[in-house]
Amino acid sequence: MGKTLTEIAQELKNSQKKVQLIYAFNGVGKTRLSRAFKELVSPKHEEEEAQDGDTDVKVLYYNAFTEDLFYWDNDLKGDTDRKLVIYPNAFTDWVLQDEGQESNIITWFQHYTNDKLTPRFNEGYNEVSFSIEGGNEKRIDNIKISRGEESCFIWCVFYSLLKEVVEVLNVPEPEDRPTSKFDDLEYIFIDDPVSSLDENHLIELAVNIAEVIKSSNSDLKFIITTHNPLFYNVIYNELKANAGYMLSKYEDGTFKFEEKRGDSNKSFSYHLFLKQTIEEALDSGTVQKYHFTLLRNLYEKTANFLGYPKWSDLLPDDRQIYYNRIIQFTSHSTLSNEAVAEPTEAEKETVGFLLKHLINNKYWKKELQ
């Protein structure tokens, strides 16, 4: 029987684990789960009653709604003075004005994007403009950055806040802390940070998040959701976790929330290696018979993680038996002349088709634009 997101949020809240790592495809409901969790831990009416106090924060979260605190003023009349406006809130005021994290935010942002792309905060820290330092050329001011760069910038603001919060709460005695704003903070909920990063920077980001979590000595609990297998794998291994979770959705609109233990988590990086190897062969037109073995291996490990009893269950429904026989015959051939024979064009196309099917429909679902 399926569960509601509120019921799953209650499970997360009841858990005594320091970190709960959740994998889910895009569109399943990760962001809605973060909202359900926030409403469960800190209902809006409680926030409204305590918004003028120092101890009103119970959950700090990063998700699509966090980005709504930042919006563009595109200067539609003059088309020259474009800036990113920061909606008034206590978090950015504290990290920028009180803690002076401006330079750290800029450093992280340039590291992940371009060292010539420079954010410039105004005096009130409620607006940000961006420029490109031209080196020998003239500086280009007031540009509008891409959506991916914007998400990266917002993450860098949140990440600076996260590091400061952990450091503040690591001070054991509340009266010795530089602020009491986070004395009641219980949870950090991070949903899919900066999916637009390349693989190297995404790995680095995951390592950095894991380091912050490991540095936390307080009672803070962390919940992290992602659709990215590489990000999941790095976090899982950096934290030396022994279990993660998978969130999936039933046709009736309810949800399945199951624990994934051991090798079904650790196999993520091998999935990526197999995928990359097959893609390189397809791109260069060098598909060989052994690539069917790699393809089968990829299907087997994907089925194992997703909980399918047979890897063939992931094949296209309309021709499942047909493709199963092709992969079985080609990957397990014992005849010497078949083992070295060049695959036909039809067989090469089959490898490409079945890899694309797996990526788009089962495991590496493309991020919704």
C-alpha cells in the first residue's frame, strides 16, 4: 500500500539518523516532500507567530522555493541596468550583513562557473549585478547570467549560510554563540543542489557537503534528496553510509519509500562507467560484440538497484522478448567466429536504442526543463 508525502515526511522526522539520503527520479515529488516536511516540522502559522523572535527556525531547506527568494529586475525600459533582487529574509541578511560572507560567496561562485564572472552586491545586500572582467578588454557590466549560473549563485549563498550555521551550533553553550537565531534549528533539508554543474564540479560539491555534515557536532539532522546518481554515490561513500532510500510514485498518486542497503547503493559509479564506455563506442562508431555484455551488465545493475526481479523487465514492453534474446545471444556467444565478428549496423543501432531507452525511461531520467 502506498504512502502520502506527509506520511513519508513523518518517517523522516521520526528517524534518529544524522543523515537520510534519498534518490528519486525527476518529477516524482522530491520538492513537494521537502515542503511537506517543512510544514510538518514548522507549520506556517507557527512561523508567523514567532517571526519577530530569535528562535523561530526549526528547518533550513534548499529547494526550488529557495530560488524564489531571488528574482530578476531586467530594466525593460533601458535594457542596461539588469540585477538580481534578493527578497527580504532573515537568512541572507544574516549571512551577508552580519557574517560578511560576500567574498566567500563570490569565490565559490567563480570556482564553479567562471573566474571572470563577478557578482557585485549593493550596499544593502538586497541586489546583485553581474559583470564579466575582460582582462585586456573592457569590462562588461550588468549582464544577465544563465539559469544554471543563477542556480549556482543561489546555492553558493545557501552553502555559505550552511557552513556558518554548522559552526555556530558546534559551540556547545548557547550563550557563547554569536547568534541565537539557530538555537532551535533541528533539520537541514537539501533538495538537488546545482544539477547544471559538470561532473567534476558536481563531485566536488558533493564532497564539500559531506565535509560540512561530518564537521557538525550538534544534534542537527540532514536530509538530502537527488535525482543525480553520481551526486548520490559520492555523498553515500563520503559519509560511509550503510543505507540510503529510494522514493518512487505509484499510478494512484501515492508513494513508495524503501530503504536501499549495501551494494545497491555503492554501484552508482560503476553504472556511470558502463554508460560512458558504451556512449563513447556509439559516438565513435566502434561498437563491438562485447558492448552487448556491457549493456546487459548495465541493465542488470540498474534492475538490482531499482528492485526489479529480472533485468529484462527494464526492456521496452512491446518487444521485451525480442530484445532479451538479442542481448542474451550476442553477449553469451561461444562460437569463435561469432565472438570476433563485427556487429551489423542493425545490432549497433540496437545498442544505441536500448541504452537510450534505459537512460530516458528508467534510471538516468533527463532533468525537466
